[in-house]
Amino acid sequence: MSIRTEIERLREELPEGVRLLAVSKFHPVEALSEAYDAGQRAFGESRPQELRLKAEILPRDIEWHMIGHLQTNKVKYIVPFVTLIESLDSERLAQEINRQAERCGRVIDCLLEIHITDEESKSGWAYDELMSFVSGGGFQAYPNIRVRGVMGMATFTDDEAVVRRDFKRLAECKAELSEYFGEEFDTLSMGMSDDYRIALEYGTTEVRIGSTIFGAREY
């Protein structure tokens, strides 16, 4: 299957209103160019330096999404051009994104990454901590951040019941948080190559697909 064929197949399969994010991290510029030629415009990267390098080479109308854990000292590399930071996972990171965005004269769209599994290796806010921060008006101190929704990953397992539990919980978190934000709080980003069809059942508005489109990663 070619990159074009997979993108066209996914577009036909995804319901209206569900965005396809092509997870292009670790893949070469040539592969991204092939996806771009197939009409794909939203790409997800996890390393700021790689993201910046690709953005300098590839067409300017690409939407770049930061989907990996973001260290505060790397925020400055992507804030001037990034479309969406999907991995906002702490107050400390919010503070730095806001600071760098203010310097650039931008308001940065972000998703709140929530830790919903029992796997310690995954990043994200602990939900109780996040809810306490949000309900206390924490984001009012950061006018250069616009919170657009939530992002999360299900447990890496073959047990479909566990994956369904995780997606159901993330959807519930998004619904509970929505009362603290406006109409722009509209994004539920969950579901990857192995489990996106399940995520669709729980109302995801964005699926993050990498290996299905590009094949195995080239580290």
C-alpha cells in the first residue's frame, strides 16, 4: 500500500468531523511530501528540533501539531509556527508556553494531555490535579493559551475492554472539563493506528495515525 492509498482509505473511513493527523515523527521529509501530495495537511511530531527542521523545508500551509512530551526549554523552538500543542501536561509547561507565545505575539492552541492509564511511562496530567487547577481558574493567568480540548492514549494492550475503559474515561474527562471553557473547547484527540476504530465509538474528533500511513518508523 502506498502512502497516498492509505490516506485516501482513511479519509473514506473516518466520519465527517473527525480530523486525520498524520503522525510523521521519525519519518523522512520525502514521506511527508508524498502525504502532502495526497492532500494531507495536518502532521504530528514529537521532537521540537525535528519539527522545526521539517517546517523549514516543507510547504508553509502545513498544520504542525506537537504530540510528544514537551520540555519547557524546547518550547521556544516551536511557538513561532506551531498550530496545536497537544501535550500540555503541567502548569509549569503552560507558564512557559504562555511566556513564549506572548513574546511572539501569538495565542497558542493547546490540548490538555490527561493520564488515564495505569502505565507510569505515559505522560499527562493526573486528572484530579488538572480539575483542581482548571476549576480554580488557573488558565486565566495565561491569556496567550487557548485550551481547545483534551488528548490521551489508551493502555498498550490486546485487551479491548481495557482500551474501551480508557477511551470512555477520556471522553468523560472532556465532558466534565467543558463547563470551564467556551465553545472552542471542541477537540477530543484519541485513537492511533491500532485502536482508532474503537476511539471513533467514543466520540473522538481527531485520530493520530502513523504506522498505518507511513509504515514502520525509521529511528
